[in-house]
Amino acid sequence: MLKRNWRVILVVCGLILALTPNLYGADKVLFPYQDPQLPIEERVEDLLSRMTLAEKVGQMTQIEVARLMGRDQWDRGPLNNTWLRNILRDNVVGSVFSGGGSAPVPNTPRDWAEMTNAIQAYALEHSRLRIPIIYGVDAVHGHNTVLGATIYPHNIGLAATWNPELVRKVAEAAANDVAATGVHWNFAPVGDLGLDMRWGRFYETFGEDPYLAGEMAAASVAGFQSEPRVAATAKHFVGYSEPEQGQDRANAELSLRSLREVHFPPFEKMIEAGVATFMPNSGTVNGVPVHASHYLLTEVLRNQMGFDGVVVSDWEDIVKLYSTYRITDNYRDAIRLSVNAGVDMSMVPHDAKGFTSNLISLVEDGLVSEERIDEAVRRILTLKFKLGLFENPFVDPEQADKVILNANRDLAKRAALESMTLLKNKNNILPLAKTTGSILLVGSNAHSITSQMGGWTIGWQGADNPWELPPAVTVRDGLLAALPKADIHFTADLNRALQLADEAEVVIVVAGEGAYAEMHGDNLEPSLNQADKDLIKALSAEGKRIVLVLIGGRPLLITDIVDQVDAILMAFYPGTEGGSAVADVLLGSYNPSGKLPFSWPRSTAQLPQRYNHWITSSYDPLYPFGWGLSYTSFSYSNLKVSNRVKLGETVEVSVRVENRGKMVGEEVVQLYLSPSHGPTLPRQRSLVGFAKIQLEPGERKTVTFQLGFQELASIHGDILGDGEKAVAPGEYTVSVGGLQNKFKITP
Ligand code: GLC
């Protein structure tokens, strides 16, 4: 039924396209904007000059695809001609996106390509100037809404790899899949930080540190945009990740110093990486909704940071200015506030007419200037020209399945392997011998594809439809494949587990969290479920050797069970190949190299618990930032630093690292800086460099770092935090691998 619909639409649109004067093709260029030989700036100005106000406002409107489908705006189903006409003809909407889990039915790569082609064909056919739409999606860990696409670890796990090149490759692979389905815009990566374990979006971040998160986010942007047909999005600008009580979209009280030192850097790194678009923080900072903050969206983002791309709102966040944040009492004024603050496109996401009619009337009443409209539309058209949408608006559905299905499973495995972080390994119980003959496998995440993927997978809240579970190797699958001759008893029943425990050489408990997204993941006490805790307690009382594997998106409260287990492996949300990666680590086929990209609190009473804390506050986590064990041992020596440099000069630091064990291993060399004094209260230490190296047994390498302005500067000035960013003369300590050395910066 559905396929026939799309095919009918395609055939009809194809016929219309064939019959109307073909405005495309170099030999039939009618207007300058259609000439691909001309500079994009010229094409934009020519097209802009031909557009009506209604057409311009239509370009600033983004509608969720479910509005074009099925029976209502939440339904998935065949494209609905009435709504295609309403959205793409009557309101000449310029952008469509798939939120959360909006996908065609059936949900295959080919059906995605046919859906986006059909929408594009209808849009072109009903656009007087034949302006193509731009289609957006949240491909935050692979093309995760498409059934059959390879799913990678979520960002928090990718951050634990401390391998930006790997992160870039993962993003590149995801972008290729996105492009293959006729999607052009990826609402990723995040620049938010993992600062509060109670926040439901912790796992979407690259961890707590601005430097590490910035490097990873920039690598992600480079990967996504290495596919010339895909634009990335720096989100959610800014200060989103410190909501009160860790409650998603609660207000965040942040000093300007904190914004500048902690929250801005990852976004600045993404701008340096050439990110094409931005999405504002959905919440409020210091009582101001960011979607209405001219200071953040224009003064900081445009005038200070120099970003000149498109700013698209987050979901319904202009509406929320009056409905939730109550900074005005009506929608029309909310649109005025947001567009004048700097939002170029509204992710409405359903009521096109409500947005377009109000914005048109605001312009007619002089409350939003035509210049501001032109500025926004100029950015949007520039994006569409840069993506080649005017010349290549369609994708080949015949290629989609071939490109996407089962693609890059080896890359997914590599990413999962390098994300695995060994937190505890008492008496070196790990790696298990490959001759292990009997294992008891228990725990709610031992054989759960849904948990293994986490949120933003097929559905917004995760793959929760049994009929739409993505292909994956669970931990149970991985162990069975790795130990075909072993007795691997798998049970969810506590009594059965106790019976089986006697003959098991080792117990593996796979626990942690299920799948969730956004506010649905907010949790004041994130921990394991009680059944898993009871299993651990009972099996520990039996004196069994227990390996705990955690699948989840954040540091969990495990202080009460950490002494009941012999080893703990944090697997994060490892994706499609998660189970085979866990098996390889447990059996020593891969030597774990992951390092925590966040601090692991003992309790939420400790929050905030950050390694780069002020020198006046304490730091006593269960596991510190940068923590992770290996099956081999690395020694550090020869820490050298240029001991006196003048202001403005670069400081060179080098250290020698040796693999003193019997297994090849990868080590993350982490360089920290501690000022002895500063223009303001110093932080205990800050990460200013890292390098991941692989060393064979007995091999040693010297790693060298260069510290420049970006690494050495701090914010000067008084309490407002608006002072200059500068390098302060004085004494500094560098620390790496347990070694320390000092240097002086002289005026
Ligand atoms: C959500 C998220 C944002 C996402 C958008 C579209 O509410 O905040 O990260 O890109 O909606 O799905």
C-alpha cells in the first residue's frame, strides 16, 4: 500500500517535472541562481531578490515528517496528500525533519530514500522558484532511526576511547548512511558537557572536560561533514548541561566565567572545524530562555565567535517561550523575540501556518525587519547551495540498502572495543582464560538489544518495539560465539542462578541502565535495578568470583556493591557490536584502553564532582576522571619541559612511556596543567593535552606536547567574569602519568 503510494506520487511528480520547463541542467539555466558555475553568494542574492515574503518565511520553517504522514502529527504511515499540500504548497515550507523515531513504514533504508525523494519531488513541483527542501535527522550514534543501520557507541562511550580519529571515522560512516537516504542535515554532535549524573542527556555528551569534549566534537563535525552532502549541527548552544537538580531543561545559573571557561570551548572548537549549523539550548540560562537570548545567539555566537551559518531552533522552543517559560503571553511575540534574538529557522514542528502567518504579520508591522528575514534566508539558501541540493535534490533508492545494511560492523566493533573501560580488576581476575569451561551469565542487560543501544535508536526512547529491534550482538551472543565449547548458563531467575552458581567458574553480571532520552532519563539516584543488586549480593555471599559489566550512559551509584564484585567493566551504550566487544575484553582478545571521560561520584551528595575543581574544593570520586585499567602496565619517565619561557612563547613538554607488561596495549597519555597562582582562583588541574599510543611489550615511545595560548590562558578580571582571556606570568606545574615538573612564564 505504502510503496504504491510513494511510487504513484513519484510517477506523477516525475511526469509533472518532465512536462514543466526544466529549469535544471546547465543548458537550460533561466536565472542566475540556477547556474552552478556562479559563486554561491551571487546565486543566493539573485534568488533572494526573486522571493516573496511568504516564500522567505517558508524557508525559515521546519516541519516534522510525521505531520506529512498518516492520520495525525504523531502517526507514521503513507505520505498524506492533504498535508503535503498544506505544508509544501500552501506554506512553501523549506525544511522537513525526522524527530526521534519518525520513520517510514516499513523502516528500511530504501523506504527512507523513497520517502525523502517523494517529499523533495512534491516540494520542487510546488515551489514557484523550485527551491529544494533540506531534510534533517538526529543521527547521533549512526543513522540510528533507520532499521538495519549500524549503531555505534553513544558519545559518552566514544569519549572514553580518547581517540578523535576513531570518532571522526564513526561520524563519517554515519554521514554516508545519512546521505544514502536523501537526508542532508544531521542534528549532531553535542557540545554539551557531562557534568551532572542526574541529567538524562549525560550519555549524549563527550564527558565533563571542555578540552576532551571539544576535541571529540570537532572530530565528529569533521567526520559528518566529510560527506559533502551532509551538514552537522553544534548543539545545544549553550549551558544546557547544568540544569538545577540535573533536571532536563531546568534553569541553569551560570557565571559568565563558567560559560566562557567550561561551556563555550567545545562550541568554539566546532566552529573552528567548520560546523555548518547551530541549535540553541532548549532551556534557560540565568532565567533567560536561550532561544530568546540576543546576547548568546547574536552578541556571543555571531559577533564574538564569528559563526555565520544557520541557527535552527530546537523542538517547539519558540512556542515554549510563551507556553513554558512565560517570557511573553502569546506566540506572535515569542516569534518576534526568537527571530530577533538570532534564530534563523523554527523547528516548529507541526503548525506551519501558525508560524508563517505570525512571522509575515510581524514583518508587515515592522516588528521584525525584512533585513533580519533576508539575513536568515541568506544563511539557509547558502546552506542549500553548499550541499548541492539545487543540482542534486534526489538520492538513488537502489543504493540505500546496499550502502547501509550491515555496513562498517568492523568500525562499530573497534569503537566499542576502545570505549570499554576497566574500572576494577581485583587479583587480575580478568582476562578470563579462553579455556574457561563454565560461566553463569545473569543480569538484565546480558541479552538486551534495547539497553545495549540506549536512547535515540529506532525510537526516541530507544528500540522499544519488539518488531523493530535493530540487528546486534548482545553480551550473551558474544560470549557464546567466543567460547563455543563452554557451558554458559544464562538465567534471570535468582534461585536458578544460585543453583547454577556452584558449578560456574565465574559469574558475569551484566547490569546498568535501560534506554531513555532527555527528561525521561532524569534520575536523582541513577543506579542498578534492585533485581541485579540482589543477584550480586546473593552470589557474592556464595563466595563466587563476580565480573560486573555495566551497560549505561553515565556514572551509576555502585558504591554499595563495588566490594561485592571482583572486576568492573564499564561498557557504556556500546551499540551493534557491543556484545562481541565485551566478550573480547573479558577473554583478553583485546586489552582494554578506555579511560573515564568523567568523574565517578560515590554519591550524589558529592555533586558537583569534577576533576578540574577549584583548589578550595575537595575531590574524592569512586573513580577519577581519566581512570581506566589495562591488562599490561605502562611506566613513565623523562618528563621534560622548557623550564623558562617568555609570555607568548610555546611551552614544550615531553615524556617517555614504556609497556612493561606482556600484552600489547594502548595507553592514553594525559597532560594536566596546574598554575601555582593565577589572576583568579586557580583550578586544581586542567587537561591540556592527550595522546593515545599503542605499545608492544617492552616498546617505549616519547610523546611531545606543545602548550600555547589556548592551553595556558585563563580569564582575568573581577567577579563578572568578563575580563580578558590571557596567559598569566608565573609558575606552572605539568603532570602526566604520575610525574610532575615545573616551568615559569616570564613577562
Ligand atoms: C529534541 C532534542 C534535540 C533534537 C531535536 C530534534 O528535543 O533536544 O537534540 O535534535 O529535538 O529531534
